[in-house]
Amino acid sequence: MNHELRFGFLTVQNAPWPTMIDRWRYLEGLGFDSVWLADHFVNPNEPKQPWFEGWTLLAALAAQTTRIRVGTLTTNNSLRHPALLARQALTVDHISAGRLEVGIGAGGAPYDHTMLGGEVWKPPERVRRFDEAVLLLDLLLRNPETTYEGHYYQVREALMYPGPAQHPRPPLTVCAHGPSTLRTAARYADTWNMSGTLGLGRRAGIMRSAEGMLAEVRQRSRRLDAYAIRYGRDPTSIRRSFVFVARTTTEQPWASTDAFQDFVGRYRQVGISEFIFHWPRDGVTAGIEHVASTAIPTLRSRSMNV
């Protein structure tokens, strides 16, 4: 399956409300395909920074846009029960007139536990909870009534009316890097997402070369293929998505139009069809406008002619 090229931005919720509206409308006006928010109790890197709750803000911003697809990268499984998340997703899907992408990840930021008075889940528990939560979320969004008895989560005759605006449910974007979470993605994801901030260059002072970053993505994509086949799915039916984070690699796609096209071309060769970038910290958007008007139309045209 040849997935169409998509380009989007992650605009973390550390700006005033009017500024967030301006950013989302700006990106929509430039023709980008998607725009995303994070989902943490506070900014994990700067906890005293101003910060808005992800799903509340997502609903509000969805109502301020008309075309661009909206979502979370990624919903943190430690913050809410899957049934509540399903109800939130159903609601935002209707507010957005069927433009929602449900991004979900296993979490892991300590503040998301400790500031709520809980203990930080150890990695094995975190991935087991994640797998069970994604299974249950899939069931809840597909069915008008669900009963489920899991180890971590249970629902009894949970009703989901009127049902999502999209059928059979909003697309699931599963963020996964290790073998356990990749197996979850292989079973349930419409889109598999890999972020430059997770699994690549996380240790202080470590940066991946452009070749090293690409090799990491290729390796995980191939592992996803193998798991999908094991579970009876066509691997090509799963879209591949990558969040580029400049501080984790020597790659510089914004250096020029040619650099951006080369970056996308190399990642296309390993199966990536969705490219998501962080809103620039310095607020300078000239590069975004240039790429939107020159590089992206050329890349879309080439993709359609393949």
C-alpha cells in the first residue's frame, strides 16, 4: 500500500491561548496535513513552565480549525482510564467533524505519576498496561457496548453513544520503540509513530548522525513488519510516522529546500510517509513558509507519479 505523503507539526501547549489559535490556523492556512499537542500533566523538561491540559486544549483548538487533522502525540496512558479516553476521543471526533487522530503512548515521564500522588510504574508494568489499554480503547471506539475484564483495566457494559464520527473509529497512532510496544502497534495501529526524543539520543550529550538516525528507524520499521505478519496483518497497511527533533541528530532538513527534499526522500525509502516537526523554539517561521510553498508541493507531485 502506497500511503500518501503527510506533513504536520507538534505545537506543545506552553503558549497563551490566543497564540495557540494563531499557530494552528497558520499551519492550516499553509496547507499542512496535521497538527498535534503533547499530553503531560506538566512539561516534563520545564515543569514550572505555563502548560495547558492536552485533551481539553485539543477540543478547543479543533473548533478553531476546519480542515487540518488534529491529535495528540502522544496521549499518556498513565493519566486516564481507557474508557474516559475513549469518551474524550469520541467527543473531539465530533467537534472536529471527523478529523481526529488518536495518538497514544506508554508514557514514562515521572511527574505524570508523582504530581498525582502515585508511584512511577516500572517499565515492565508500563508496557503491559499500555498493551491492555490500547486493546480496550480499540474495543470501546469500535463498539456501542463493551465489557472487558483485564488485569489492569475493567469496564462493565460501557456504552459509547453516539459513537465516533469516523467509522469504524478514529485512526490510532501508536508510538512505539521497543519490542513490546512494537507488538502492540503491529496489532492495533493504523499509524506507527517513532519520535526522535524516544529511543534515539535520549542520553545527555548524545546525538545520532543522519545515517545513524535513519538506520534506527529502518531497524524498528522492519521489526514492526515482522510482528505484523505474525499477527496476520499486511505490514504495508500500517502507515509509518516520524517526529523529527533537531536536538537528537545532526540531520538538518530545514537548511534548504534541497536538504528538506533529500531528508524526506531518504526516509521515504525506509517506509516513512508522515513527517511531523516541532514548532520552532525561536518562533521564526520563514523556513516553514518556504518549505510549504516550494519543497512540499514538489514532493507531493513526485509521490503521486510513483
